[in-house]
Amino acid sequence: MTVEIWNREAECQDRDDLAQLQLERLQATLNRACKSVPFYLQGLQECGLRPSALRSLEDLVSLPFTTREDLNRSYPYGLFAVPLRDIVRIHSATGTGLRPTVSGYTGNDLGIWKEMVARCLIAAGVVPEDIVQICFDPGLANWARDFKDGAETLEASVIPMTPLELPKQLMIMNDYKTSVLVTTPSYLGQLSREMARRGLPHKTLALRRSVLAGEAMSQATRSHLEEGLQIKIYTAYGLSEVPGPAIAYECQEGHGLHLNEDHFLAEIVDPAAGTPRPLGKEGELVLTTLTAKAYPLIRFRTGDLALLTAEPCPCGRTFARLEMAAGRADQLVVIRGVRLHPDLIEGIITRMVKGAQPAYVAFVKRVEELDLLEVWVEVNEVLFSDEIKVLEILAHRIRRELEQSLGIPARVRLVEPGTMSEHRGRLGRIIDERRNG
Amino acid sequence: MLKVRSLQTFYGRVRALDTVSLSVRPREIVTLIGANGAGKSTILNSISGLVPSREGEILFQGKRLNGQPPEEVVRLGICQVPEGRQIFQPLTVLENLELGAYLRFRKRERREIRRDLEMVYALFPVLEERRQQISGTLSGGEQQMLAIGRALMARPALLLLDEPSMGLAPRLVLEIFRTIRHLRDQGLTILMVEQNARAALKTADRGYVLETGRVVLQGNARELLDDNDVKRAYLGRDYREFAEGRM
């Protein structure tokens, strides 16, 4: 079977032409960003630079980084590079603090994102005849929308994300004859176990492919899912701050994810020192947008670990490939594809129990094969009540707030003072217990 | 075909171009749009060697053009149609066209020159009708045709057009842009500077938007026509007509 390429002219272009295109777009991006966004202009000025100091792609390393904290400090519209009346969509993602990270898109911007998703789906062998079902936790609703738009662009039949219980999703998958499932590795794993539990053979499903985004996945897990469900898996990489779930995408060769280099410039840096690392060496992925008009990002530190290889790919695409690594370069924890900052949990607890300042620890647990967040909150004198009901309501309220703000399953345990003594050193942190179980 | 990288050009101490990069691929029409003084014409003049550039690189079919004299740039296959139709007014139409092939006369390409003259006459029949007329007496539109015809006589691979629609009546503007598309269909590559941003973007494949010597936006012409900044800044006066889809 010949696999199609959505935009051959772009995806298979000569590397020299691509470098020229990147330079042109990078200079224009920088000129626009410094004209319209004080944050970027100040950043350059603090380094003693002018926007026109960038003479070659290599000069990019002299520009300052942009961090998640910078995005959060600019809440809500501080980093927008066009007037609000030009914005046609506004996205929120969980930030590093209480306030979300807000990004905006012009009509042209959305067109670019749609195309990137279409490139990804076509590379995964999706065709217009496919029935594409999209399942994400509410925390990844932005990606669900983009996958829907991209799949519609290539005229597949799309079942958009709907917040349904797993058995219902499974029923739809079975009855509607879903052939492509777009989701996270966690969700696909859960689905596979649910089928096993009910004794449903994979043959009852019409599923033949799955496009997975949001988490790194071990080769063993991948093979297990592919064999168990008799499907082929393709992965995609995206950021939650900008909606695109397909900044990089896997082709049929399955050796790394092609980065949309006509829209993004990637660097790999030493996570501690911020110094560049050569091709083929693992480090933190840093991304710069080349075409985004409304919400440009200059040297954004993703916190994701990856390596970049520029060796030609047999599929014909000339875009360099990312190989994502497990683990992170920052304090974020990824639960079911949602990137979570510890300050976020602290913010929610502080808000829910005003003034009480209880000690707490957050765990990421795998319970019955399902990843969830479990928060232990110490009941101090301020919180204490001799009515069980009052405490139950408190726990319920914190849990509901966590689930609504983060869009992932959560549990809350109120514990007596002293219970957390073994976790003393890790109060206020997120402890990932998944590796042990 | 043409790659310009981080070009810096000064007029005395005034910076006219500030790190400009752009490219033109074979058989493309690329347009440069922007306000007066944004540096559009300076880019063309830097490519054709009329203005020296201080830093950066201009590559044409892999050859470096920086520091080359204008006649060498013409010899390499780039010909510029200057702004304001600077034809030789006292000379006849035919003499002007023959001057366009000046470099080739020395190479004794008489037969080819004859054929190209026929090609120019086929493109602009009015020039053949008036070949013996003193060109200063031609109308504005005819002078523009003569200026383009003269450039074509050098048989360029890349044609640089500086404000081809300037000062022309609306009907003639349409005709000039139709001719430009026709030339591209014949295999010519075109880099064009235009004040009339809307007509230019409707004709071109891609475009670059310049502001005070810098490129602030680049992309395919259709996207630029849709861009709100472009609409506000350069399609301003005719915005209503534009929005209603009238030309």
C-alpha cells in the first residue's frame, strides 16, 4: 500500500530550501513579536540585542528562553501579537499557577494547525473512508478539537470527543465500526483491559489504527497494545499551551516523529545549563514558532526530553525526526497526557481551605490500571470538625475542584496529623508512584 | 532560484534594509508590498547591483551577486524594469527594444534577437504598430509595455518589476497584471514591487510584507490577502470593495 503525503511540497522539500524558509519565517516572527509583544522586545533588549541581530538560524541560541512561568505571568492576553479583534479562537490550558495559560489564534493560524493534524493523520494511514473516534480526558479537550478539525480536513467521518464512560465509548466503537481511535496511551490501555475483562475479542471491533498523543510510551507497552488489539499504533507530539497535538508525527516507518519544521524550529538543550546539544544527543526540547501570527513562542522550554535526528527517512519526508524520551526536564508530572505543575495543586488546595494552610502530599497512582491523582490533606485544628459529614463535604469539594480544574480523575484523603510523617520531606510535592506498580 | 539572506543596505548612514531574507523559486511570481520607504525598491536595486549592500548574501542560481556590477547581473539573467518607466524618451520604440538586447548584440545573437523582438511584438502588438514612433510620445500604459518589452529583450530568467502599475488607468493595470501572469506561464520568474497590494497579491503566488526595512510577514498570496494586518495597512482605502469581493 502506498501511503499518501498530505503536503508533499512542504514535507519533502530540499533541506537547503527549508533552511532558507526557516530563516525568512524566523526573522519575520521575531520582527512581529518584538513590534507587538513588550515581553519579547524587553527580553531581547536585556540581552543587548535588536530583532535584526538574528542573521542566521545559528544565532537563535543568543536569544532568551521563554518558560511556562512567562506564559502564566502574561495572563490573559499579554503575549498576543495581534489585536483581539483578529483573534478567532481563544484556548486555555492548565498553567503553572492558579490561572490558566491563554493562547489565541487567527483564522490563518487555525488553518495551519488543521493542516499539521491532517499531515499527521495521513502519515498514520488514515483515509477519508475511515471512521475516526476521538477520546480524551477533559484536560485535553483542546487537542480533541484539533484532531476533530484535522480529521474533518481530510474528510474522514469523525466522532468528536464526548465525555462518556468507558463502556459507552466501547459500545460506540463497536456499533459505529470505528476504524481509527485517537486517544492517549493510558486510555488505549484502559480500553484494552476493559475488553479483556469482559471477554470481548478484538475481532469484534473494526479498529485497525490508533493515533496516540500526550505521553511517552515504552516499546513493550506499545507492542503489547498492538498485538492485543491487532492494530497499528502511531504517535504524535504536541504542547498543551498551543493547541496542536501534532507538532511532530510518526510516519509508517515508526522511527521517530517528523517535526513540522516549516512551522516550528526545534533545539535540544542541556536542561540545566540551557546550552545547545548536538543532533542525536538527548536533552530538553525547545520550540520556536515560525508561522503563528497571534501567539508566537520564541525558544519555549517544553520540559520534554527528546533527541533530534536529521538522517533521511525512507518515507520521503525530509523533516527531521524527534525521538521522545521518558522523564522530564522540569517538575511537571504527566497524568493521562495532561502536564501538571505542583503549584497548581497547591493553588487549588489553598483556595478550597482558605487560611487553613494544611500540609498535603499529592500522589500519582495507578489504581486498577487507571492513572489518577490522589491528594492527602492533613486535618489541622482549623479544618477539624467533629462532624464526619462536614469533613466528607470538604473532601468532596476539593476532589471536585481538582477534577474540574485539571480534567483528570482525582481522589482526596483527609488524614490525621502525623499520618504523613514518612512523607515529611516531600510535602507539597507530587510523588509519582506509578513506576512501583 | 534567488536566495537573499540577511541583507543590509545603507544610504549613507541611513539603514534602508535591516536583515532582509527572501527567496524566489523558478516560475514563481513573488511580490514585495509595504508602505513608501519600507525598502521595497531598495531590495530590487540591491539585487541588480545598482545599490551596494553592506552585509548579507544574494545568491542567484548558486552564484553570489554581491559586489557584481549591474551589467554582470544582467548577463547572469536578471533584468530590472525600473520604477516610472525609465525608457529612453527621445529614441524610437524599436531603438529602445534593441537597447534592451545590447549585451547580446555584442555576442552576435542577431537571429535570436529578431525572434525575441517578434515575441515582444506578439505580447504587445501596439509596440509593433508604433515601432518607429518616438517613445516619449507614447501613453503611460504603452511606455510601461515598452519598458517590460525592453527588459525581455535581454532574455532574463528573472524579471524584477518596480511598480509596474504606477500611474496607469485601472483598465491598463488589469492588463499589465494579466501580461505578468502570461509571462510566468511562458516560463519567466518574476519578483515584483507594488504599491497596489491587492492587485499584486491577486497576481502573485507568494508575498513579503515590509515595514521600515524589515520583513514582518511572508506567506502565500492568498493567506496574505486574508491577513487582517495586511487588509488594514495596505488594502485600506478599498477595504469595502475588497470585503465585498469586487476587484
